[in-house]
Amino acid sequence: MSSSYQEFAHIYDELMNDIPYDAYVELLDLASAGVIGKKVLDIGCGTGLLSAMLAKQGAHVTGIDLSANMLEVAANRAKSLGLAIDFKEQPMQRLEVDGMYDAAIISIDSLNYVINQADVEETFRRVYKALSKGGVLLFDVHSLFKMDEIFLEGPFVFDNRRITYVWQTVPGEMEHSIYSELAFFVRQENGLYRRFDEVHTQRSFAVTEYIEMLNAAGFQIERIFADWEDEPPEEESERIFFQVRK
């Protein structure tokens, strides 16, 4: 990710309007036999949208993110809603929390921003350590089909009359990785546009590789499904979900 999310943090929510956060809440609720009263880790929490939704459902939420700017937005959101959410600035591969948690979630392909396999493995180990016996981890990642083909079909252009961006992606240096440059143009009150730029690098692994890494960390695989449907991944699936348990 880019070194500064200061500009991006303030338009992030508007860009994520099509993300079905309700579905994440429902998936975690089912996986953990309800979230009311449960201690939940929201890893890669960004601006805290999902954290807030889980807290509204009665969960005791700790949000983890590496971006101070994102966490500032998240903390302001929680305060404005009267929600007691604990936010910590940490990369997920350096996760360090007190106490034991009933559930953890890494949503919206946040894990794909962890580029090195050793760091993915360390993320799983640390989440495993933070969970109580029987605790569940739910996460999703981009499929290899999406990384190797769909992302490379760009450039992609978005325009909602207030925010415009041009997104160009090329293959990254590592296998199944991408390097993306995004130019954002945000309309100001005076009608002029302010530009800022973002650079994002993501990487994914084969389903079998994730299974090996999860098993090595001690997790038991409960189910693997794709694209919000309770169906196994297919060749052209785009988003792969994993539900695993300690």
C-alpha cells in the first residue's frame, strides 16, 4: 500500500459502497454461533465500518490496521456512534493483543496486501494464538484467476461525479501479484478537482497453499466457498472465503 492513506482514508467509505458488509456480519454471526457478547478481532479494519456494525450487534470489537489515518476515521466513527471499540495500529503479521478472542475476521481481501508468504504464515500463527479454543477465523482473498487475468484487463475508470479515478495494473514482481497505480480526482466545493495518487501491491496464493499454511498454524478447515455463495470455488471464481477454527 502507499505510505500515506491520509487522502484515501477520507473517501474510502464512498468508494466501498458496493461492499456487502452485512454479509460479513451474517457470515461471522453464523460461524461463531452469534456475536452478541463475543470478543471479535477485526483485522485490517480500515475506517471501521465493519467494526461498528459488529459492535452494534453486541460484539466487543478490537480493530487492527496499519494505517493511522484509517484508524483516525474509524475512531471518530465509533465515537460519533457511541460505540466502545478498541483500535490498534499494527500490521497484521505483527498482531499483538491482550486476552483471548472468540472470533477474528480479515475482510475485503486485506490479507492480499501481505505480500511475503512468511508474513502470511506469521499472520495465521498470531491470529491462532489470539483465539480461544474453538475460536473462528473468517477471511477472504482474491482468486488466482482474478489476480492473473481480471486485474490485468484494465485500465479501470470510476466516476461518480464527485470522485474519479483511473486504475492501472501490471503484474507484480512475485508470482500471482499485482502492482497498481491509482490517480484520484476529488471534486472540491469550488468545483475544481484535487488530485492525489495511490500505489497498491497485492498478492494471492493457491487455495491449496492457504490450506497448508492454515494447517501449519494449527487451524482446522471448516469450509471454503466463493463469491458470497455457499458453493466451492470454481476456475473463474473471483473471491475465495475461508472459515477455519482453532
